[in-house]
Amino acid sequence: MLANLNYVHILVAALVYFVLGAVWYSLLFQKTWMSLVGVKMDPENKPSMGLMFGTTFVLNFITAMATACVIYFVQPPNILVALKAGAMLGVGYVGTSTAMNNMYAMRPVKLTLIDASYHIVSICLVSVILTLWH
């Protein structure tokens, strides 16, 4: 099955996932997220940013590849079905995992909503991209 996947499409979908994260955690929710997590932008953190961004992209690629496997089996006939598949994956796996981890870490619900919704929206986009580009 992995031989049947189009890795260029997966790479593009992972790039969209990564770019959405940049927008999500900078333009949309930067101040709120940083305050909820307790992160400060210090010059000391800058050297590790390249490694973190690289690792993030690799993880986005892995998620896009796993989503591609599901899309390969589901074969959504249209965008609506692709969105439903993406939402089921996003909410069912990432949303619930994020919620459980944050609940036990006693993190604010608002943080859970910001983090989980980023992945849910991203996986929905990945599902649509892979369905349309099939």
C-alpha cells in the first residue's frame, strides 16, 4: 500500500500543515498560546528553533502520510466525505489525545482548544488536498 501513495502529494499536504501551524501560532493565537503555555521569546531559544521547525515538519509529514493511508482506503468521492474523514481522524485521535494529556497536566481548556483545533483543521485540509489531488 505504501508503494501506491504519491509522496509528492503527501509532501505538499505536509507543507500546508506546517504553514497553517506558522499562521495559527503566530498571527492567530501567538499571544494567547504563549501566555497559556508560559513560553517567552528569548534570544536563548533561537538556536533551537531550526531543530524544532525541522522536527515539526517531519511530524507533519508523518501525520500527512498516515492520513494518506486512510484516504487511500476510504477513497472519498468528494470534498464533503474527505472533510468528514479528516474530522473523524482529527477529533477522534488528535483531539481526544490532546484533551486527555492536557486534562492530566491540568492545563487550561483554552490551550486544549487552540492546540487540538489546529491539528483537526490541518488534518481536514490534508484530507481534502489528498482527495482532490488523487
